[in-house]
Amino acid sequence: MTVIIKRVWAMPNPATFTIPPIKSLLNRYVGDGKGWIDPFAGNNSPAEFTNDLNPKTKATYHLEANEFCKRFAKFSMIGAIFDPPYSLRQAKECYDGFGSNYHLISPTNQFYSKIKDTLSLLVKPGGYAICCGWNSQGFGKKRGFQLIEILLVCHGRGHNDTIVTVERRMNNIL
């Protein structure tokens, strides 16, 4: 299978889903959001089932991400959106004061992997996982996903690119 790779430029925005090329990609895959889940939704997620630890957001739930994901049945979702804080500093800025264990979020621990393990089990075969961050790791083959698209969004000097991966669930492993 061929992987589509596209690089574009757009102004940075802490509301990831409002960045025009990312919003366009989400519109293509997520559509009206029915059957999609987002454990780090913020205020602009197109997903039907939304969660964000910050109670001031528009998300339906305000739980720890893994706790939220465990409320849903295995293989019950068309797709999952994974847009967590990209760094410990971002996690602290987003969730300090909301009871979060933000100190557990770092690239060197299991925080992201554990949520991806739980979240990946919710996506039906043929469904999608869309991950945003500063890397292109996505959910990966070990969780039963195959990479189909990468969107690199350059934000200019002094800003990290936002990397969006789109993967398709190939089987029911895990």
C-alpha cells in the first residue's frame, strides 16, 4: 500500500483542529463525527464521543483519558482521534489544577502507550486512527493498524511541525 505524504504551511494554533489543513483532513475522514472517539477533545473535536480533563471545555466527559476509553465496548468505534498534549510542558499548561497526573506524561514513559492500547481496541476493523503530535509513530502495526497518510504541517521558524498520521485498522489483534 502506498502512503500519502503531504507537507503544508499553516499558522500554529493550540486548538489543533482549527488549523485549516488539519481541519480539512479531519473533514475527509471523520465527516459528521458519528462513531468517532476523542479522549483529549478540547473545544473543537469533530468526534461524537468527546472527553477532556479540563471541565471548562465543551467535551461531554471530563475524565482521565484511559478511564474515559474504558467506558466503551471493544470494536465499537469507526475511528479514534488522538491529540494529547505533545510535551510535559503542554500537559502542565493544559491540565495543572484539574487533578491530572500530568507529571506522568512524558515521551519516556508508558502514558501514551497505555492510552493507545486501550483506544486502539475500540476501533472496528476497517476503521481509522488519526494521531496528532511531534512524531509520526501513530498506533502502529502491533496494534493492528497500517499507515495510509501523513500530513506535515510546518508552522515556521521557532515552532515544531504538527505531524498528523492516519492509519487503518487491519485486524482484531491485541
